[in-house]
Amino acid sequence: MTEQKLIKPRKLSGFMELAPNKQLVFDDMVAKIRAAYQQSGFLPLDTPVLELSEILLAKSGGSIDKEVYAFKKGDTDICMRYDLTVPLARYVAMNCEQLSFPFKRYQIGKVYRGERAQKGRFREFVQCDADIVGLGELPIVADAECLYLVNKVFKALNIEIINRISNRNILFGFCEALGYAAQTSDILVVLDKIGKIGKENAISELRELGVSEGDCDKLIGITLTAGEFDSTLEKIQAYTDNELYQKGISELREVGQYLKALGVDQKGYTLDIGIIRGQNYYTGTVFEAIIPSHPEFGTVCGGGRYDNLAGYYTDKKLPGVGLSIGLTRLFDLLDQNGMLPEHKPTNIQLQILPLGDTLTECLELQAYFLNSVVTEVNYENRSFKAKLKEANKKEIPFVLVVGEDEVKSKKYSLKNMATGENSQLSREDCLKNILSSLGN
Amino acid sequence: MTEQKLIKPRKLSGFMELAPNKQLVFDDMVAKIRAAYQQSGFLPLDTPVLELSEILLAKSGGSIDKEVYAFKKGDTDICMRYDLTVPLARYVAMNCEQLSFPFKRYQIGKVYRGERAQKGRFREFVQCDADIVGLGELPIVADAECLYLVNKVFKALNIEIINRISNRNILFGFCEALGYAAQTSDILVVLDKIGKIGKENAISELRELGVSEGDCDKLIGITLTAGEFDSTLEKIQAYTDNELYQKGISELREVGQYLKALGVDQKGYTLDIGIIRGQNYYTGTVFEAIIPSHPEFGTVCGGGRYDNLAGYYTDKKLPGVGLSIGLTRLFDLLDQNGMLPEHKPTNIQLQILPLGDTLTECLELQAYFLNSVVTEVNYENRSFKAKLKEANKKEIPFVLVVGEDEVKSKKYSLKNMATGENSQLSREDCLKNILSSLGN
């Protein structure tokens, strides 16, 4: 080995890799999201990271977006999944006969997008999705169930959010009412980016699409309509009697009524017609949650209603509604802004320090304490002083010193590292002392 | 969409995909393993699934094993990880200065091997690794710590195992003592497969390596030595005074002493000189756990001691010891043999059935019950009878019927699906009834 040239250890850029004590915090967030999903009656699904290209690229007719990691293995064209929705569609289409509907599943897993690496963008990231899929039909109450879940998840994460809700039928119908039914898609693309490009640019782009000056104002006006849910909905309800528009209004009204019944705090959501969510597959309710204290974080959770989940794979109509949290990005933002819960250098609660030839006895003690607290024996070949200093640096709350005298007397020297207090106690009393101090 | 030709939904072969209620059981096993690792003071690491080929293929000098999923993205040669050890080596070499040693990390994650698909072999599988890495040196007690952890994990999983332990120095030294030091590697390859190819074939392969007939008997004899740890160790300790051999004996003796101190049940492990563990990087303690009631499952957990984790990436000497559980394969075996814990079709504990126009009230009740039990409202557009039948089929333990009379009286009709008992109760009493019946 020594003759070999060393390879510089490095990882691919754009891939998050946390220090273990931070990973502990990340995993804790995953556990909370998982619990919230599961307690709400969603069951876990874990589809493979790899899918047949034919399946994953159905939407684009097989052409590979440059973001997608695609490769050949033998004769098989393979892609790494870039979201959890297409695999869900494939799964439901494949297992339609066995599933009972509405099918409520969550999936927490890594997805891959080989986009240009930039700050806050990751090529591998953990997505936390929950969806409700119906067979043939799915009542609007399912939309409220998802919105309720968004609320529940962020409450579990102890993060205050505001969920901005709209219904795409409102803008669909509004465009139709103004006589632009054929250009609706293009118009929505422009309206979706008003925030980014500004009102003036939006107007000139709309004008290019053939929208009259007066209609530009109307379109931008309704898009920028946002505020308290019920009163804003009331304000806009009579703008047009277009059927689609009124469908949007009435679906939102129903959603609002259910959210109230579910006890969702009305300060936690608004009506915001500007929420469009690019993807064409949304067909009704859409929502995006932001953190009001940090609007610059952008959307931390989004989702909506779609008419047909798996139209590429099956004739069965599978309407659904879902939500998605990009956890890797959210975690990174919280971390950058000092908003993560406390993370100590270690999870060790008790470290046992052998003094002299007492390792065997230390292990006996370790086995005893491990039933209740996270315990390790520091068997390093270093000075006692160095070990104590290290334990302090690692913020280990308790250290137990076990010398030959302690072994004989069965009274061990327990040091509370926060208070500096030293006590000579039996192992039972040591444990009591530790547990009461740790608040267990 | 309807004009489009449908794509048959299918997944790649050799990839496990569980039904959600089974996934629940799988996730529960992961949670137990995670908890056992964490409570023993190991911290989580989550390295990317993708690594630079240069890093991942360092061992083979850059040549790609046909098992490895490798591809190019732009100018970058990328591989999917095929184990969690090489990424650990890269991580430790990269972050040496920041880590404190011994570094105890666990990683539970998917790894990829594009081998020929066959029953019980998966191309994507979850590996659950825990390792202790020292800087410069790592005392033998760390080996015992890993063996203790194996025991702890399987106890948490409620699976009885026997851990078969050896030390590679014993066979290294034995070969050396017989005068075959130069052929040790080749000899170990043969000895490692006695179980597969049989004694006769092993002898003829050894003879081809130039081993004398008498030495063949000796080598096979010691390799087949297995039994109760202490007495078997005593039996073989004086076979030769070769230094390596005696190092192996004394390391094992130390391990045995520590396992006793840690309270590991002596019925849970044996000494078995036939445990070799192919990979050349093991240099001391090696072990493989089997399930004694199902020896045909083969090794369900294995690991051992290595001298130098990251020799390809750093000059620093990083000895370590670790264990690895191939969870996907283990789960599949348990499943095939009816050994999984019970998995019900759903985790729903209470289903609320609206009768008439009571959906809003049902949602209020759902929000109330969700604080304590997994509750859903069945808002499907189906007959009451069909819904009740479905709830029964799904083994949902409680159903709450909410008609207009119930809304008025605030007494709801709670049906215990197991006993068939019906009660008219306030929501508070419903909850008490449910919780006491679920044993919470």
C-alpha cells in the first residue's frame, strides 16, 4: 500500500454530507415528518432509486433532460429518479388491482438532479412526499386533508409557516372569460414569474402573447390578489361567472370550510391567486408554504391537486392530491441561518474512564448503564487529564472514573461535567443521579 | 393523453419493492437497528449514493467491476456505491482533522450491485453498518464492543443468532508455521470455500498450491474446528508457538474476556476457525452471525477488524472494526419463511364514517381523535355497507358512525370491529374506550 500513489479523498460537488452530530438533527427531522405522516394514516412506500428510462421519461417522450442521471447497464436504459411522483404513478398503475383507494402513501427518499451546482441547490436531496390517490374520483376533502397535514408536519418541526393556497381553475376560468382560452398555458407561465421578472416585463410578455393592455392589467391584478382566506375569496367571487372560475371559487370555499372543521389556525394560511406552481399537471387546489420570518427562503413545501396521476401507464383515472417537502434544502437554509435545534458534538451521556487495570470492570459497568443511558468506555491510550479534557470538549454530561480502589469499594466517582460536582456512589445511585439530572 | 400509446408500468428486475404495510415492518426494523446503534454511542453518517469513480474504484486501480453501476455525467466519471465501507474510508480520510477518535459511526443506506438477478439477491439493498475507527491504534476492546452490538441489535429485532468468531491471525500463523507463508492468501481462498466445494475438492486445490498431503489434513482440520468459545480456544492454543498464531489466540482470549464482562450470553457465540470472510482487508477478529433455527439463511451479519481503513487516500494509519447487516436480504428471508412480525393491512386505528351530510362534523371529530389515535374519515362515495365491509377487510379496529342524529346528540356510535360491540358515547368516552382496548 505504501508504494502506491495516494488518491486525494473528495466527494462530488453539489452533494450534501453532514457531520454526524448534524446528521443526528437531520434524522430527527425525518423522524418527525415520518411520524406526522404515519399518524395521519399514510403508509410508507419505498420505490427503487433506479427506474427504467422508458418509464421515467414517458412525459418527455423518452428524451433525456440534461438534469437527469441516465445510463445504460447491459442493454437496459436506466435513470435515477428525479422526483417521487413519477415512481408513485408507476407503482399505482402497476398495483392498481391490489391497492385499496383512496391510497394514502408517503415516501421519504433521495432524488437526483444533475443540475449546475449552486449555493442551496443539491444534486442529491431528500424529498418528503405524501399523496392521496383516488380511483375514478377523489372528493375535495382530500385537498383539505393534505393542507392539514402540511400544518401538522411543520408544527411537529416547530417551524411557523404560512400556507398560500389557490386553485388553478380560477386563472384558467379568468383567461377563458377574457377570451384567451387557447393561450392559457403560456399566460400562466408569464403570471407565474411576475415575482421574478417584475410587473413591467410581465406586461410586455403578455402583450407579445396577444393580450390587450386592459386585459394585462386585469390578469396581473387578479394574480397579485392575496390575503386572509375567507374575505379575499369573497372579494373575488363575483369577478366573472365563467364556469371554471366558479368551480375554482367553490372548491376553495369547500377547502376553507374543511380546514376550519379540522381546527387549522386561520393565521396559518392565506388565499393567494399568484400561486400557480409551474407544472402543468396541477388541475385544482395548489399551495406553497413559506416561513413568514424568512420569506427569502422561498417555498419550503408545495403541492396540489392533479386530475390524472398515471395517464402514461394506465387508462384508469387516478386523481390525486399531494404535498412535498424538499428537506435537504430546508435543512441547509435552517443551518445557514442558525435556526437548527441544538446539536451537541456527541450523543454520549456517560463516559467511563478506566484508571489502571480496570477495563473489565468498566465494561461490566458499561453494560449496566447502557440499559438506560448512552454510555461508552474511553479505552484510548491517553493520559487521564487528556481524556477528561476531551470529554469536556465533547460536552459529555457525565464521567465515571473507575480506578482499582473504586472496583474494590464498588463506589464509583461520578463527575457532573456541567457543575463540576464529584460524588462517590454505588452504580445504582450513579444511575439515579444521571437520570434525574438528564430529566428522564 | 388518451391518444397516446400507454407504456406498460414495470420496475427494473432485481429491485425490492414492498407493499406499504410490509414496508411498515421493514421501517420498524430499520428503526430498531438505528436505535441500537445510537444507544451504543454510534453517530449517524449519510454519505452520497454517488461517488467519483476515481475514489470508489481505487482498490481495483480504476477498473470497473461489472457489478458496479458506473456512468459519465458531463466530464465526470461517477459510480453508485456498492458498499458503505469505501465511502466511510473516503469520509474519514477527508475529515481526519475534524473528527475525534475513536470515531464511531453507523450508516443505514442503500447500496447497488448490478449482479445477475437471482432469488434472494437484490441489485439495490439496504445495508446497516457500524464501525469504530481509531487513529494510529485501536485496542481489541473495540472488537468486543462490535460483537456486543451485534448481540444487542438482534435482541432488539427479536431474532436469535449465534455469532461465529475467529481471528485471521490464527490461519495466517498456522500457514506460516507449516512453511506456506507465501501462499497464505491462496490457501485461505480454498479454506474459505470448504463448505461449498467439499473436503475432497479443497484437498485437491490445496495440493495444486503445493501443500503436502499431511499439511492438507492439518489445514482442513484446524479450519473445521468450531465449538464453545473458551474450551475450543484452550484446545487449539498450543498447536504452534508461531507468533502470529499466538497473537490470534491472545486477541481472541481478550475478546472472550470482554464479552463476558459485557454480559453477552455465552450461548450466543462460538469459536469457529472456518470463519475467514474472503475480503483480504480483514486482519484480526472476524465474525459471521447465523440464525440457528435457519442455518440455510447463511450469514445475516458479518464483520471484523481491519488494519488500515483508508490506505488509498491517506498516509494516516486508521485501524478499525465493524459490522454489517444486509437488511434487504434478511427481510426477504424472514418474509419468505413467515418469520416477520404481524403486519396488518393498515395502521388506521379509527375510521369515521359519515352518514348523510355530516362531513364537517366528521372532520372536527377526526382532528380531536388524531391527537391520540391514527384516524381517518372515509369520505368515499360508496354505500355504508360497502364501507363497513372494507373497514373489516382492512382490520381497522374501530369505526365511528356519525349521522345527523349523532351530531345533534353528540353521542356517537362506536363499533369495536373485533367484538362487534356497539356503544353510543361522547367523543371523550369513545377515545377512552379505544385507548383502553388498544392497550395504550
